[in-house]
Amino acid sequence: MHSKDSAILLISCSDKKGIVYNVANFIYSHNGNIVRSDQHTDEESGTFFMRIEWDLDGFAIQKNTIAQAFEPIAFKYSMNWQLHFSTKRQRTAIFVSKMEHCLYDILLKAKEGEVATDIACIISNHESLKTIAQYFGIPFFVFTKTKENKLQQEKKELEILNDFDIDCIVLARYMQILSKDFVSHYPNRIINIHHSFLPAFKGAKPYHQAYQHGVKIIGATSHYVTDLLDQGPIIEQDVIRVSHKDSIDDIIRKGKDIEKLVLSRALKKHLEHKVLVYANKTIVFD
Amino acid sequence: MHSKDSAILLISCSDKKGIVYNVANFIYSHNGNIVRSDQHTDEESGTFFMRIEWDLDGFAIQKNTIAQAFEPIAFKYSMNWQLHFSTKRQRTAIFVSKMEHCLYDILLKAKEGEVATDIACIISNHESLKTIAQYFGIPFFVFTKTKENKLQQEKKELEILNDFDIDCIVLARYMQILSKDFVSHYPNRIINIHHSFLPAFKGAKPYHQAYQHGVKIIGATSHYVTDLLDQGPIIEQDVIRVSHKDSIDDIIRKGKDIEKLVLSRALKKHLEHKVLVYANKTIVFD
Amino acid sequence: MHSKDSAILLISCSDKKGIVYNVANFIYSHNGNIVRSDQHTDEESGTFFMRIEWDLDGFAIQKNTIAQAFEPIAFKYSMNWQLHFSTKRQRTAIFVSKMEHCLYDILLKAKEGEVATDIACIISNHESLKTIAQYFGIPFFVFTKTKENKLQQEKKELEILNDFDIDCIVLARYMQILSKDFVSHYPNRIINIHHSFLPAFKGAKPYHQAYQHGVKIIGATSHYVTDLLDQGPIIEQDVIRVSHKDSIDDIIRKGKDIEKLVLSRALKKHLEHKVLVYANKTIVFD
Amino acid sequence: MHSKDSAILLISCSDKKGIVYNVANFIYSHNGNIVRSDQHTDEESGTFFMRIEWDLDGFAIQKNTIAQAFEPIAFKYSMNWQLHFSTKRQRTAIFVSKMEHCLYDILLKAKEGEVATDIACIISNHESLKTIAQYFGIPFFVFTKTKENKLQQEKKELEILNDFDIDCIVLARYMQILSKDFVSHYPNRIINIHHSFLPAFKGAKPYHQAYQHGVKIIGATSHYVTDLLDQGPIIEQDVIRVSHKDSIDDIIRKGKDIEKLVLSRALKKHLEHKVLVYANKTIVFD
């Protein structure tokens, strides 16, 4: 789809007259063709959000000077903004522990081009899933963590992430809590899957909590990681029906299918620059 | 469907060999034909649950002596058990405040025979919905409640419920908390609809809470009322997708449709004697 | 929500550079503030679709001359376009036969402002639902139809629709097929609910067809009426799970809840001018 | 769950008094403990269906003579019946073409014990997926088929299926139509996944058909293969929402996730002997 070279602007600012006009004018006056545009206004706070994408074929400004050229408009409206290019292949690191279902799902979807990213490396606190990494030909690193060595190990992980030029981190059922410092290196770029319908059942063993509560539906939630456990901005959620006939094992099994769906959808939206974060919530353009 | 006269046994007891045999033998040896049988064993606690329904046409025991005849089997297995008859029309009271959507839904479904019950009376803490009651020809009583007069008013409500020979109470968005004493008169016979996917967003203004949390799915939960607010055994839940585009008004509107579905489904299951309560959870037979 | 006076432009045309710019410029240069903008490009045919809404407060052009002022832009890009005003209350006629569930649902949602329209009249081929119309205070007309008098009766119906200044017709389980001529008076303005997941089970008794096929999910479809039976552009669909335990009566009952949801959602989208028709399909903006 | 040795009876016959009693008596009188029992009566045809499972620990009849001992009861009620043992590991063959998503999903679920079967071999009409088979250590056979050699190739396939002692065949997006003769060797034991919400969009390119029709929801259907293409008894279906924004590629991508879910659920039910076929429909016990 995005095989063509296009530019993507993500914008948020106070809502004022003329924003759309000025952005459209910037693109049109330099001979760009808008291929996609989404916008949203948060009425409570009067904040305007936009994602606009245009074809760079024939665009009058060189890619490396577009940002500079757009700066005056951004300045005029005090925009928070990001500029991305569809042809810039993002690089993803996957963090795992012992469960393989989400890892496989992302690896296969990346291989088939359904999520457009290079899985550059896999980091784990266990050796368990090394064979999978080898099969897919992806570097695999193990950092076992204790309370004592956690920050030290994270430092090594950060070095690897840096070496591999990582844009985005996926916690594919990674059973370790990242430190506040670690998280601060990748704000809104670490995507977690939590196996409950948040905010219900935060923390450990959510399926067991769901079972104890006798809920009739279970869910999974993908969110950006912040320094508050399981409380970062929610990107995607989905659910599946359960009943009294489902044992905890059944719930876990059913949940795994939902976790995969939710995590890969969230990752896809993130990689397509369709997610904006505001007030600990997300705007996710279709 | 259940136009025929049938008997329904609801049983729970410790799981032992021979329960099914003894129950089936009781029915068969008196010339009954089983039309429906559902059972479940809770493996953790080793508890057996059963709902068995048989045609009374040609059954050798008179209806009013079936219970007595079954008693020895129940005694042998220390059963908790209930005996119901499909032709016994249950009588329901609906409690409402100002919102009409759930009230209308139940009244229409009762009228069309989709939930098999007589709506015997409507009780409210406001005059607002009186016209609806009149249109459907159902007695309507108003008891305004303050902290001071609550128990006194509930006493009057209990008298009415008694006068109308009520089997089952539906709180159709009734915005008052019932006292522990009131609830104790109708254990597992008061059905509430809470407008969230419990246990998330207990208490007041759950849609506002959902909006603040930026969840991507909202839900509704129907449960039996206990003396712990919004924590009784869950009978039914359902959900609907929302997005950043949905204002609180949109969420409330979408939620109302789900509330109706969930409440009427829970009521229907209850009236068909398909709900068993155990360990603050429900077994809901299909 | 749309209590403010806003203008809504619906546009479709061949995709070319500058469309968004020109429309945004038209609004901005006359001091309008865009409150909502959605667009879509059909890549197969290269067709561009847009719905743009702007606040009329302070807009430099009088409402009754906006169309004229916009005409040159529309001409330049050979646009199909419509201009609507949010404060223009649309008038809806509901056609029914004997089933009341969809009728009640729309009447209640209109009353509560959830679908923003005046239900101006109800037309039926039976007397059955007259009481409901009276209760809601809405004129009710009966035109029984035979093969012989159909066109004649439709002529009378068209007169009434004209007298009541009807913008939109809802077939709320109306069990008559409208003639090609009748349909031609309200192109893309007659909304039907069909009780199947189209294109499966067109025509009569779709729930019986679903039952015979042993499907595990049933659905409902709301679509614009064209002269091909049950084949007009689909606006909305939804589904519900069924099983071998569901009799035809159960399927009908479950289906009715879905029909209501689907029809009211489709009507709401239509009334908000969020539906565009193209190539017998719809673009439905969120 | 079913680690214990249990016996499973699947029964269908004309509904008569005493069936449940006689079966329960058979089990109880030989000291068996029922762990699960499900039954259903098709009211139209008066047909009774049952799945009953009991613990063999302490059961008074040897496994290899249970069938013989049950025969008189089966004879008395003219039952169609099957006897299975939970510890008998079933052997599955997977047929694939070039698409890998369903293959991976089943292999991983079998490996994790989520579907209880040995994947004994993989058969394909292409070399494409050989590497996957090797990675999982499963024999892989290629039989390319032309109109001319089809029956001949199928004969070789049948030999392999025989050699590998195959109980169940899964067509995991196998793009060949099996001959009537082939199908007759495995009645109700060949499970296909069709990438549409059947009966809509039978045959080739269902996602393209869905796209052309502008449906708002797409689905997948798993069914037993019969000699009528895509018309065998439906075991499981599920759906996912699409919109005008979804290209055919998007629809295919979304559909793949649903195909996996539906196929693996159907296979799981089949392997647990929870599916009964009657009148080209299925009874699927929970």
C-alpha cells in the first residue's frame, strides 16, 4: 500500500481557524497530492489533532528540507508535530520471556509484510525462545534480571537497542517491569500487551483474577508503557466471551488468541504513525 | 416454547457417583420424559450443578407431591435444590428512576412474550416515567428517598412487593442503593444493570470513568444484587467498541443499547431458571 | 452535539491535486472554522470523497448564498456535491407492517434526541400498530396493498410524503416491496432493514434460511433501497452468535435486537450526512 | 484437562423416554462417574443427541469390551453411536498450498497442547511450505495436481494417510478441490476453512466478492467437507468488521486472523468429540 514515497505529518495544537488551510496550502503550493487526511478535535480541551499524508512524487521540496520549510506554520500555531516518511523502514526490538505466541505472531506478520517493520533483535530474560529467533534469523540476547542487577542489565539492553538503531520496542508478554529510566528513553515507543481488559485486573495473573470474579467476557489491552504499571495510554483492546465452563486453562488459551490480535493491531497502527497520545489517552486514526 | 407443562429441578451438591443416575431414575421410573438437561462440575471445589427439565404429561406423580417424592434423593446427596414448573408464571417488579430505555425494553419484551413474566408493578423514586406505566397499564408507585426515610420507604416498597406477590425484581437503571435488609428479602432475585464492564468502573458515573481512561471498548454488566455495591454475581456482560471520536454523550448513547441487551438477557435466563449462584459467581446454562 | 449552526459539504469527484486546499481555502478565507473533516480516496477508480463541516458563527457568507459561492470550485473539479446545514431538522416517515420492535426503537431514539429527526408520519399496510402512533402523537396512515392497487396506493403515499415534506423514509420491517417508480422519488433516501447478513439470505424468511443452513452467526443489514430487491448499498451490518440450541423462534428473537441496532445506526449516520454512495457501495464516515 | 482416562459416548437416535436413564444406569451400575454430559433434542425431527463422558478409573468394564456391553442399549433405542477414549491421541494430517498462516497456527497450538492431536504429516500441492514442516520436524509430501492426474495423486495421498494412521484431515487453505471418492474415505473427518461467512461468497476469491459487495463485516467458516463445494455442515464461524477504508489487501489481512481462530476452534471441538452431524448441520457441544 505505502509502497509509494509519501510524507506524513502528525500535528497537535490548540484548535484555531486556518490550520487545515495552512497545512493544505503548504502541500498544494509545493505541488503535493494529499493521499490521506484525518483529523480530530478534542472538544473539552479545544485541542486539534491531525495526520496528513501526501505523495512526494513531484513535491517541490526535497525530503530533507521539508521539516525546515514547514517550521514557520508549526511555529505560528504552536504545534507539536512529527514528520515521517512512509519509505523509512522502522526497526523494532521484541522483548519476550517464555511465552511464544505473541512473538511468533509478530514475526510471521512482519515476514508477510502485514506489519511494516524490520524485527532487528529479540531480547529476553530467558533462553527459552532462542530457537525461534534462530529459525527466523534474528539476533537474540539474554539478560537475566534480579532486583540487584536490573538497572545494570537495562543499561546493556539500551546499548543494544542503540546499536541496532531501534525505533520501537514491543513487549510480547515480557514478564519484567522496566525501570522509569529505561522507559524515558523510548516515550510512547514501547508497546505492551496486558492480558486483561484494563483498567480491570492490573498487575499479576489477570486471568486468574478474571476467573475469580466470574466475568463473562475477558480481554486484552495494548498500551504504551509509562512509569505507572499497566496505566499507560491504551492503543487497542479486544475481548472474547467465556463462561462457567471455562477453566483457568481455557481462559488462558482463549486469551492468548486475543492478545495476539490486540498487540499486532496496536503495533501496526503505531508503525503507520496513526497513533497520537494526549492526556494519557490515544487518538488512533483508522 | 415452554408452553407445555414441565418440571425443572435445579440441583447443586458435592459431586458423587450416581447423582445423574438417581435423578434420571426418579424421572424415568415415574414415566417422565426429559426434555432438557444441563450439568456442570466445578473441578476446584468438586461441586456438581444440574438443571433438568421433564415433561409432566403422563408423569406419575402429582405436581404438588413431586417435591416430597424427590426429597429422599436430595437428602441422600445433601443437595441444595429447587423445583420449578414451567407453567408457573413469575411476577416481576421493575424499579426505575428517570431513564426509560431499559424499562421500555423489558415491557416490550414481556408484552411480546420474549421474557416470560408478568410485569406486576413499577416502583420509582421519581414521577418521570409514570406515563409509560399508564400506557402499558401497569401500577406505578413513587417512593422518594432521603438518607433519613430510606428504610421506612423500603418497608413500604416491601409491602407492595408482597401484595403483588413478586418473584423477581429488576433494577432498570434505578439510581438508589438498596439496604442490606431489603436485599435480604430477595436473595439472588434482584437483578441490576450496571453500565460498565465490571469489575472496572464500579460506582458512580462509569461512562465518565471509561471516557477518562480512554478505553477502546465499553460494556454493561447484569448481576444479582448483594450487600456489596456492584459486586454481586455476574449473570451477563456485553461490550461495544468506542474510539477517541466518541464524546461522553456518544458513549452514553452507545452504552444504553448494550444495557438493554444485557439486562433483558439476564432477566430471561433468570426467569427460565437457568442461573445458579455459587461462590459469588454464576452458572448460566444455555 | 451539533447544536451549533454548521454547514456540511459532501463531495465526490475525480481525485486531483488541490481539492482539499481549495475547499479549505473557501472556508478559511470566509472566516469559517472547520469542526470536522473526513475524506477517502477510492484507489481503484481514483475517486475522492469528502465530508467537511464548519462552524457558521462568523462565517462571511450568508447561508442561502453559500451554495452559489461554492459553485465555481465545484465546477472546477466536476464535483458531485451536497450542502447541508446542521440546524435543518430532517423529517422522517416510517413504514411499518405488523412488527413493532424497530418502530418503537426509532420513536424512542428520536424522542431522546439520539437520532436527530422529526418523525413526521407513519405509514402502514395494516392497522396493527396504530396505537403506538397515537401514543407518540404521530399521524398514522394505512394503505393496504394488492397486486392490482399497488401503484395507486403508492401514489397516495407519495402525496402524503410530499405533504409532510419528508426527507427520509425508513422501512422498519415493512413487508411490501416498493415499486421502481416509488423508489425513484427518494434515491438513497429510503433505508431498509433486512433481517439477514446480506448478501446471504436475500428475500423471504431469511431467519428460516439461516436455521436451515445451520449457520453459527446471524445478522442484519441496513441498506438503501434500489429497484433490485435487498441489493442496495449496504450502510451497516451487525451479527449475533447462535447455536444448535436456538430454535427458529430463538433466532427471530435474537435477530430482532440486532435489527434495531443496525437500523438505528444506519439512520443516524444518514441523518448526520455521513453516508456517501458510490458504485452501489457506501462510504460511511465515523 | 482430559489427562485422566475417560470414555466418551456420542449418541443420536429418535427421542424416547428412558434414554438418559438407561445410559446413566449403564455407567453408574458399572461404577463409573460421569464427568460431563451434554444433550440436545431437535424438536422438529424429534431426534435426541447426547455426549456423555465418564471417568474410567474404577469402571467395572474393560475398555475393549465397553462397546460390546453397551450394544444392547444402543440396539434398544436404534442409536447411531460412537465410543471414544480421551487418552487415545488422534492423528491429524494437514493439507496446505502456499499460505502459511493457518498451518503455523495449528502447528503451534498442537505443540502447546491447545489442540490435542499429533500432527502426523503435511501434504501440499506446492513445495513452498516445506521449510516450516522441517522446522517442526513433520514429514512433508508434495503432490502436484492437474485435471488429468488428480485421482491418481489422491490415491497416493490416501496411501500416505493410511500409512500414517490418520484420523482427521485439516485443509488449512488448501487450494484444491478433493474428489467425491477422496471425501468418502473420511466422512465428517475432513475440516475445511473457507474465507467467507458462508453461505455468502462460496467458491473462488470470497474476499474480492465481499469487497465488491461493500459488506461491512467479513467472516470465515469452518465446515466438514462433503462433495458439494463449500456446503458441508458448518462447525464454526466468526467475523470482523471492515469499512470503506479497507482495501482488498486489508480485507485479506484482517480475514487471515479470523480464519486462524475459526479453523483452530473447529478442529479443537472435533478432536474433543464435541461435534455431531445431523441434516447437514452440526450440534457443537460447549
